[in-house]
Amino acid sequence: MDFWKLMEILHKYQEIMNPVTDEKLNKLIDLLNIQRGGSVLDIACGKGTLLVKLVEKYGVRGVGVDKSPYCIDHCNEKKSARVPNADLVFHLMDGADFKPTTKFDLSCCLGGSWVYGDHRGALEALFRMTRPGGNILVGEPHLLKAPSPEYLAAEGMTRDSFRSHRENVEVGEELGLKCLYTVDGDHDGWDQYETLHWWAVEDYLRDNPGDPDNLEILAAIEKSKMTYLCWGRDTMGWGIYLFRKP
């Protein structure tokens, strides 16, 4: 089945498509204190929630990039409903192919480091797209403990696929960035993120009994539920990291 269709189904009840609560995201937005009219880039922008919130609070100019046509539809609908006159544009494309001609005051990639290969690749790319003195905001999983071989096998990962919280900070500082602030997703954030997927799939299967993709959808959520409950909840954390470019 289409991967982006599955993502759309899983995230039906989520405006923030990563393991952070709305309360924590709003606190972070308050702390950013962006100059009015500043420019913001969001790679893998999801449903556009972060950008629209920043437009509402600070009147920023924004660019969002995402590969999901479903997400870009949500982004444009959200803009029309909440900030119709904003200087805000969304591009349906691979973030790795986005080559801006100007640098941004704030560059973001929350949960989309895979666009650039990994956490380091995302920071390197955002570094190039951020003005000197600007900020970089990334969201990335981090290991709470050494992953079991069973968890790695179930998720198709290696031990080097992710780093510790400390190592996530160090990667940015090795590139010359200064870490200013972090947000921990914690169990509440992860439970909200994962279990709302379960709920969304159950409702989708009930409401769309004739969808030929239903067996694949069910298999995907059952695998995800098993790996999260058996290993993921106690092994994988989530962090948002705010860095400043010198």
C-alpha cells in the first residue's frame, strides 16, 4: 500500500506528528522569542502545526517542505483557516532536494532526520540553510538504554541507528553549534503518539471495511504495537534540541 496513505491513517488524531505534547511544544514556542517577521524553514513539516503556531505568535515568514501529499493538503487547509494572509508557503517535495536561495533565522526538522540520512546529516543541512546567529531546531529519538537484539531485529535497526541524549547534543556541538535548550518527550508524549495510532487504525478499519489495504494496515499497527510495548517504550526516548549557529 501507499506509505503516505498509511501515515495519514495513523496520524488522523494528531496535529503534532511526533512524540511531544501540545503543552510542551507551546512552551518551547514561547521561549523561542523570534523577531517579528523573521524567516522560518520546516523540513518534513507534517501538518504544518509548528509553522502556523509561529505565524500566529510572531508573524513569521515561513516555508514548509514535506513529501506527503496528505500533509501538504492539511498544511494548506490550516493556513487558509487560521493565517490566510501570512507569507507562508508549503512545498510537496523531498526536503533533500530543497535548495533555498536565502538563509533562514530558524531552520527546523522535527522527526525527519531520515531526509538527510541521520541526525548528523540533518544538522549539517540545516546549518547550511541558517543565517549566522540563527537557530536550528531538531527533533530526534535517543536511546534510554542499550537496545536488545530482539528490538533491533524487529525494527530493522542497528546499534548505531540512534544515539543517547548526550550524544545527540554532542553531534551538534561538534559541528560548531551551541545547544541552548532541550525538550524531553517522556513516556506521556510517547504513549500519546503511539496509542493514538492504535485508536486511529481501529476507527479506520471500522469505517472502511472494504478497503483492500486493510490487512496490510492491520499488520503494520500490530507490529508497531508489539515492538513499542515489548521494547520501544523502555528503550527509546525523544528529544527536541535547540541549537544556535555562531
